[in-house]
Amino acid sequence: MMESGKELPELNRNLYPYVEPYSTGILKVSDIHTIYWEQSGNPTGHPVVFLHGGPGGGTTPSNRRFFDPDFYRIILFDQRGAGKSTPHACLDQNTTWDLIDDIEKLRQHLEIPEWQVFGGSWGSTLALAYSQAHPDKVTGLVLRGIFLLRKKEIDWFYEGGAAAIYPDAWESFRDLIPENERSCFVDAYSKRLNSDDKETQYAAARAWTKWEMMTAHLLPNEENIKRGEDDIFSLAFARIENHYFLNKGFFPSDSFLLDNIDNIRHINATIVQGRYDVCCPMMSAWDLHKAWPEADFKVVADAGHSANEPGIAAELVATNEKLKNLIKNGH
């Protein structure tokens, strides 16, 4: 295990400049769902697919900046119901297995034989699940803010654990729910996020999203917290997250991702984890590290959850640089 900053100082650790996509499109993935995708960087470069968090978070232009645009062919897409994908915030035909199929459909659509997979938070969950289902399609894995979607992780964040650290932020999340329904916040929010009344949905979505945005950085990030006031973003984010958490990620068992590490043990992988991540506490990254000691494990000593925190961003860029150098040298 390396506490961050001790290794390979010669690697670039700075985010790359903003680049614009050279192609974008909409792919129909089911009778009701379409997904938005884009490509930027080098059209003949090494393909990397970015898996966003949430689920329901969607992608942003800044997601392209973790990758050297001269070397990488950078593929971003919005998962079902999120971002520019349609229908917005839709929960029908929206499971982990549907998303894994979508990643494969997109890979085939773009005629990519295999690619590097990059995902943080829920993106790390999906990256693990996808890689375990299609290990022969993955050239390398970069995982950040590990989330294994186990009951204890959901309970920690949504049933009062993280409230011990953020009691001020927790209060408005808690107070939206009447006392007689507080035995399970995920259930109580589900009822409201799927209410027939739009304003009830929006109020629950704002409270749910704000709770996560207020706890995602070691030092509060006002720009991030403001996303919780955006009804369109919040509705997809909160409804889809809640749907996945209520359904335990659609996994057959609580320890599913850890139980299937053997499928991906051979893949060159790096785990990047903020020491003070409150959303996805380090216990999950530690459990993954123990189950998969072959993967590089980087703990960023002065960071929380967000990929945009300086220490985490630096480590993610450096990890992509390291994989780039291995590919260039024919490993």
C-alpha cells in the first residue's frame, strides 16, 4: 500500500486541458432506452471508457481531463435515465445487468475490441461488475472511491452512520421524513421519489442529492452542493440511486463483487481511495485490497470522496499515465 505521493514523481499528475468531443451520438439500447455517448482525444488512440457515478450522475466535460488526449481515445456515456440519455430518470429496464449490456453494445457499436475501464464511486461498482462479466474486454482498470453496494455501506450513508460526522447536513435529509417512517430512510425516500405528485418527487430528490453533495468533499465545495438545487439533475440522481440501493444493486449476494475477484485477478488495476471518504468509506477499498492484493492500492491521505479533490485527481491522472507507459512499452 502506498500513501499517495511517494511513488513515481516523474509521472504527470496534473489534469489535462479541456478537450471537445470529435464525435457524439445516441445509441438505442432497448425498446425504451437510448444512451448518449461521446468520443474525444485521439481517434486512433488507446480506448478508455469512463463510467460515471451515482448511479444517475451522468457525465460532465471535466471527466475527459483525467486522460492524455494525445494518447487516449476517451469514451464517455450517460447511463440509462441519466444525463442526456432518455427517458430521463426512468427506472424501467434499469438494472446493473442492463448497464453491463449497454457497455458491451457501445463497445461493439464503436468497433472497439477491448478497452481500459475507469470508474469512481458507483462507477467503481459498475467497472468491477462489467469486468467480471467481460474480463477479456478489459485492458486495465482504474477504480476510485470504492463502493461494493453491500448492506453495511448503504446503512452507513443512508441510515445514520455518516450522520455522526455530518449531523448538520443530515438534519435536513432526516427531517423530510416523518418520525414514524425513519426506521428505513431508503424505503421512505423511495415512496416519495416515486410519488404521483411531481413536487413531492422534486423535494425528496433535492434533499437526497444535497445530502450526498454536502459530504462528497473533505472541504465543502459550494459548486458541488449547488447541484442539489437543480431539479432535473437531482431527480435522475436521487431516483436512480435509490432504486439501485433498494434493490441491493441487483446482485445475487451481498459479497458478489468480492466473491468474483478471481475473474479479474489478471487485469492490471489500481484502487485510489480518499482516507476521509464519508460517502464510500475506506473499509470497502480495504476489503477489495485484501481480496485483490495484486491491484495497486493508493490511499490519498488528505481527501474525501470526490474525484475532483486535488490529491485524488493527481493520483488518477498518474495512474492513467502509468498504464499509458506500459502500453507504449508493449506490456
